[in-house]
Amino acid sequence: MSPRRWTHRNHRAAIEDRQAALRALPQWRPEDDRVFDWSVDPEQLGTHLESLTAQMVLPVAVVGPATITYGQYHWHRGAFEEVRRQTESIFVPLAHTEGGLSVSMQRGFNILNEAGGVQTYVLNDMMTRDSAFVFYTAQEAYAFQQWILERREALRQWLNDPDLPEKKVPPGQKVAPVSRHAELLAIDTVLVGPVCHLLYRFYTHEACGPNMMTRNAYALNREIVRQTEPYGWKPLNIFLEANMGGDKKPSHEHYNGGHGKTVLATATLTHQQLKHFLNITVEDVRRLEWTGLHGSNASGMQSFAFTPASAVAAIFATTGQDLGMVGTSSMAHATIQEVPEGAAFSLQLGGVEVGTVGGGTTLPHAETFLRLMGCQGPGSAQKLAQIIAAAALALEISASASMASRGSENFFRAHLERGGHRSEKGQQPS
């Protein structure tokens, strides 16, 4: 049976047509109908994507409890401030199919708990949209840049005005043209020849924020055009995003922060704990770090950490995050410093793009896992980012210790025992 018309819409007939098209493929088997067995009402799923046709099931491991001391923060008079700190014992859900990941992270949390847990901090929290105004000449772009620099505070106040008419929902629409929940913190500029990039930096509270940033940047661009008409500037193009914003794109510009939540996780392990739990010494790990840093540098690698993406992706999948943001959110820099009692470990994630409201976080399974971690309500997005950093540090310490063992034997054996998949006949592959 061929579909009447391939459409992106999610009404019942369209879904059934797409399913019929898959069933008609020569490689389809009767048991493949399992991908059409809905565990969540398709009407609810259909609000999150177009062309809904089937579902995918991922196994979820839970590791913990993890002792994490995290901070709560807010923006106050242009400064990012810590309000208080709190210690909790948290169970961390991981959706993945990577053999060895769960047990390695669990081992990391076990030793970190013995050391008093992980301390986490949010160093910055903002999301950036990069609008670009393209002119005929660099001279025009320069004049435009100077105009922006002189008036950026007035433009910020205009967009943040709670009584702005654009913040009212027009009749027949679901949302207002301008979001009340994306607060414009600053406007930075970068001049590249005839192009003036405007980096709009927003605070999006518990939302990840790309959609609300897009709406607000679009409105601000229109206002800038209106205000600059008397000057006779006629941009060749105005692009809403021009690749300097950092959204879904790992970059040196935002490696140390500026887009997403910049989060630090740190803990100190004693010589005895390293030897007893991980069977390594400080010198073992320092040799690995030295070698790995040179390898990273020689290969042009941007991040300096062992395997943070595994932790980030697994938690993203369980909590309904945008999976396209795993790359940016995995930009990491891990360090080890020898101290008299042992070793101080740290891992910094430059731009964790997460939210606890909107998007996939409203799906029932994601909602459950967020609630079990206490990631709902004010401050929950920052808490989630800190849990991710703590999980990445636990995995970093455990995996690095395995690699630092003699000949990396522990790392090899862990993957030999847990990384293999079974064939259709249930036999372990050779």
C-alpha cells in the first residue's frame, strides 16, 4: 500500500499512511510492527515533532545515590550571584546502550561519596543569539556598530519592558511575538568586514530558550531597522542567526562560557581512596593527563576530557532535552592537581544547554525523571546542569582510572566484559 500523500502532519490518517509505506518495504518483517506500539499517546507525541510515525525505546539505567552539593543562583543588577548551597543525595537516570557506562559512573560516584561528594557551581547562565546585519561596505558596518554601542542599553530596556505591546498574545495565536521569559542581559558586537554581528545575550530562566530567543531577537532586529531608517542605512541582508551564537555548534568562542550554563564540578580524593577504590596513584593519573593533553593538542581537539559526551547524552535522553545540543553541552575541560592529601579533580562544562520546562521535558517519562531528581520549579534548570557536571566528573574519574592502569588493562577488560553485543542466536561475537 502506498501513501496517499507523504505529509508532515500528525493526524491519524497521515500517521497510518506513513506506517503503511514502511510496511510495504521489502525488508519489513512482521515483528517490526513493534515500533508502532505506542507507549505514549501519539496525540501527545505529535506535539513535539512532525511526521510522527513510530517510537523508539531506550533502556534506562539509574546510578546513585550521588552526594552533590550544588548552588542556586540568580542575576541581580547585572551580576550573576550565588544565593545559597544545598547538599542532596540524588539518583541519576541514564538512557543509553553503551556497555560499561553505568557501572563506570556508579564506581565514580561510590568513591566520590566516600570523599564527601561532589561540589558543583554555575559560573554563568546565558543563551546567545547572533543576528548579523550585512552592509555594502565595512564603513557602513562600522557606523552601524557605533550606533548600536551608543544605544544598546536603551534597546535592552525596550525589549525588556513588561508593557511592550509585542508581549501580548494576538487574537487567534498561541504565543506573543515577544517572550516575557527571555530577559535580554546585554548586546555585544563583533565586526567582520561589512558584517556587524549583534550577540544578544539572554537569561531564559528554566527554559533552554532557543525558541523564545528567536522571537525576541527577531522583534529587536525589526526595532533596530525602524530606528535606523533616518540614517539611510539599507542592509543587504539581516540574518537572525549567523553562527556566532553557539547554538548546537561547539566553538572556541564559547568554550569557556557565554552560551548555556557554564558549570564546574570538583572533588578531592585521598591517596588511600585512589589506591583502595581505583587501584591507582596520583602519578598514574598525571601521566595519563600529560599524554592525553599532548594528544589532544596534536589532533586539534577542542575539549580536554575523557568521555563527557556519554554522560551528557544519557541524561539528555532521559530528561527530554534537545539532542542536537549534546555537542555544545559536552565542551569540557578536566584537570587534576596533586595536593598533600591526594588529588583534586575538576571538570568544567562551558555551555550546558538545558531546560526543565518546554519541549521534550513535558513528555511523561522525562517529567518523571526530572521530578525524581528534584529538577522542577525555580532554579531547576541550573540544578540539572550541575547534576550533569557531577555525573560527567564521576565518569571521568572512573574511566580515567581504568585507562591509567598498567597497559590500560582495566579499561580493556571493562569493554571486553560489558561492551560486546549478542548475535541473533544469543552467542557472544568473537
